[in-house]
Amino acid sequence: MYILGVNSVYHESSACLVRDGVVLAAAEEERFNRVKHGKEARSDNPDELPREAIDFCLATAGITLAEVDHVTVAADPDVIAEVLRLGLPSPWADRADQKRFLGKLPDIPRRFGELGFTGEFHWVAHHTAHAASAYFASSFDDAAVLVVDALGDDAFSTRFYRARGTTLDHVQSVRYPASIGYLWELVSVYLGFGVYDAAKVMGLAAYGDPTRFAAAFDRLAWTTQDGGFDMAHDLLRFADILYYPPSANTGGLVELLGVEPRSRGASLDQVHQDVAAALQEKTNELVLHMTNHLHQLTGSSRLCLAGGVALNCVANQIAFERSPFTELYVQPAAHDGGLSVGAALHVWNHVLGQSRSPEMPHAYWGPSFSDSAIADELSRHPDLVVSQPEHFEAEVARLVAGGKVIGLFQGAMELGPRALGNRSIIGDPRERAMREVLNHKVKHREYFRPLAPSVLAEAVDEWFEVAKPTSAGDYMLMAYPARPDKYARMGAVLHVDNTCRIQAVHRETNPRFHRIITEFAALTGVPMVLNTSFNDQEPIICTPGDALATFRKTEIDFLAIGPFLVRKG
């Protein structure tokens, strides 16, 4: 039985194909069409399907859409319509836009029919798909599930679930306008970034003093006795960032903080770092409060996290290690790009009641390319110098140890926003200067953005303080303190607060990347490499053509693509 899951109604468009409960392929549309987030979130395009991601999934299985038994889309049109009717939060202030959007939703199943689909169509609500993407992708047979993002299809920003076997039961919610996701978007705009720039604010927070604005953030948001949280509705004018395009009206924050918003491109001062730090501290408090409550509510020792806020590796680490939970799974594509996975797994497990899906053991579900396909692409660039080293991994490690920056293109593309060794840029983690090279000369981004270490899984405990092991550490979804005696040997990947957002690399799931790091460790005694996503102000690369285009326009020294090592002539 084939089930195709799709997310396309707003943004982060993606597709996932499941066969008999097992994920075969999954990818975000932005990687193919090279448009960040796949498309703009407009009222006239909810029926714009991620056609290239869908085609990739079908090609992986060697089938057509006519052979798919079930198609499911992550949205609930009836709930969305009711929300708009009641005048609750919407991405559009204009009634004409709302009417246009609602009129387009029924076109989605028709679009699949026009493409040849004849099976059964299912809608799966936004937060349900998030929860399913975490629980049904985990190895757990029972768990507490927490979904934290900006907003679902309805008027709720956060949902609590109790999961057992193939059932997923909603047990509690937090209602808009209390929304951690929207708080991060609002503060991002206030700090002169965009609504999608939560990762920048998270990186900036480590430089700040959270106590300076702690009292102000206590007035903005607070925990509640029912295990949830609430926010100051009069100060948090989320409507100004809900509408497309978002405005920078952050008057409520100005009133509370006493600081004018930063203009885009202006200098980043200590005050901005302190605001970011206070936001991170408040997030830690709220998420830990909810996880403690969820443990009491469900009695489970296992926790699953999803929703965009679950990409916050600092909050994840605190919520897990300071709560009573003993096991944790975080969906690698915790943002809306993972909704397609959740929708498909929910239909298989919960709707159809089939045998439980197995764990998703890794995040490598995107396109891969044969050596011959890579060679064909390289042949179009005769000015490049191409070699095929006999001891490929050892040669790449030698170059990294010698200070070279390597674009690494191997195997299947990762699902989710973090590059995990297959579409990565890697470098020497030992000297802080390498961080400056990558941020300024290659990635062209801000000084405060941290770079992650990809660490041999068997060496993690020796180099980092990990209170509770979790697979979330395989996906750069946990921030761990480095051991003090190791600081001097990992300057490029050590954040200002002496933590690292690590990727634990396992021999079983990525043997080539594991061998490269092993060879680097043999040369240097350091069992990790610096790792950042292979892109430059664009979506992470997908194809050999993308890799070569980004390689040519940046100061990357070598491209390690398939079995080939490429340098500029």
C-alpha cells in the first residue's frame, strides 16, 4: 500500500511516500525549485502542489500517482473555515483574501485527480500531522507528545498528546494568542531579521545577558497552573506579523522594553543580544514547564517533540534533561516541512489502523545520484580539475586537517533544515579562524552564527557533557556543553557559551562521513569536523548541478562529490 503525504497549503511545501508503513522518500520542494520555503504563503496558491518533490517520491518507488492508494494533505479545511468565520487569527486581514484562500482549498484533491490519482484522499490537521511525524517515526510504543509552533489550522498554538500503539490522542491545548512560535517571529522582526530567522536569534542569544530583560519577558509570558502558558495579548501584536507580507510594527515590544526596534542591516549591540537571551530563557522556562506537566498528565517516560519550536536545540536540551523523561525523540524535520511525513504516517497508523510503522533510523530520504550522473555533470565544467583518489576519505580528511574548506556531496539528501554530512560544507574544527572563514567568506552571514561539530558517535561522551542520551543528538537538535579540557581543541565549533549543537555520526547510518571523521581523528586526535549546510543564501543544495554552482561562486577550496575530488583550475 502506497500513501503519499503532502504539505502545501501555506509554505515549507514537501512530499513523503510511505509503502506499507515504511518511509521510502521525503523531500522539501525548495530543494528542487530553489525558492526558499518552497513558495510564498499567498491566499491564491494553497493548491500549488510541490510537484517536483512529489515526482521525486514517485520515481523512487518506480510508480505513478495512479498507483498510489491514499493521498493525504496536512490541513483541515473545515476548521480553517470556522476560524476565519469567527474572525480568529489568519494570515490575511482582507476578507477577500480569506474567501479566495478558502475557495482554493477544495481544489487540492481535484488537482491530484487531474494528475491521475484515483484512490482515497484524506485531510490531516496541522498539529496532528506534527505529532504523528514525531511519534510514529520514533521507536516508542507509547509516549507523551508535545507540539509547539506558531499556530495550527485552528486557534491553538500548542497541543499535548498521549500516544499508544497506533493511536494518537489529543489531551490538552494552549490557545492563541499565547504562541511561542509567534513570539519568536515577532522578536525576530523587532531585532531587524525576518519572520523565518528564529535560528539567527537563537545564535545571538548566547551572547546576551538574560537577566536584563527578564522582568519584561515575565510580563510578556508566564506559565499557568494547568500546565500551559499565557501571554500579554495587548503587548504582543501578532496580527502585524500574521499578514503577508509581515509588517515590522513591534510597538508593544518597544513599549515594554523601552528600546526602539533595530533596522535591518544596522549594528547589533549588546541590547539586542540581551533581548534575544531573555527570549531564549523564557522559552526554556515555558517548554520545561509543559514537559513536566505532560509527564504528570500521561505517566509516560518517553517524550516526542515536533513543531517549529522543537528546532530550538537549547530548549530541547533543557526540557529533556531537567524533566523526568528518560527517552526523547525529536522529528529531524520538526518544522512544517515534516508535515508530509506526519500526514502519511498518521493515515497508515491511526486512520487505517495498520501494523505500527518502524522507526525512521536516519534523515537521508532525499535524492541521490549515481557516479555516472555526477561524472556527466562534471564533464560540463572542463575548467575544473577533477581527480578520483584511491583513498578518498583519507584524502578529504588530509585536506580538512590542512585548513581547506570542503563541499561534501554524498548519497541521499537530508530531510529537514540541518545538513548532516551529505549536503554539507566541512572544515577543521580546531581553530576559531575557520569559523570566521566560513561565516564571512563562504556563507556570507553574521558573525554570531554558530557552526556545528559532526562527532563520531562513539566519542561524544568523551568530548561533551550529555546527561541523557537521545537520538536528537544525531540531528543537531540538542545543545550540549563541551568538556572544559577540550575547549582548546575545538575553537571553531565552540559557541560563546561553550556549548555545541552536535551531530553524532554513526557508522551504520552514514559510513562514508564516519570514515572521513575517523581519518581526521587519526591525523589530529580530534574526532569531529566542522559542519555547516552546503548553501550560500539559498536553500541547501540538492543536485550535482547545484553543488557545482555554489562551489564556483564561493571560496570553497575543494568539492568532494561522489568519488570525485574537484578543485578550481
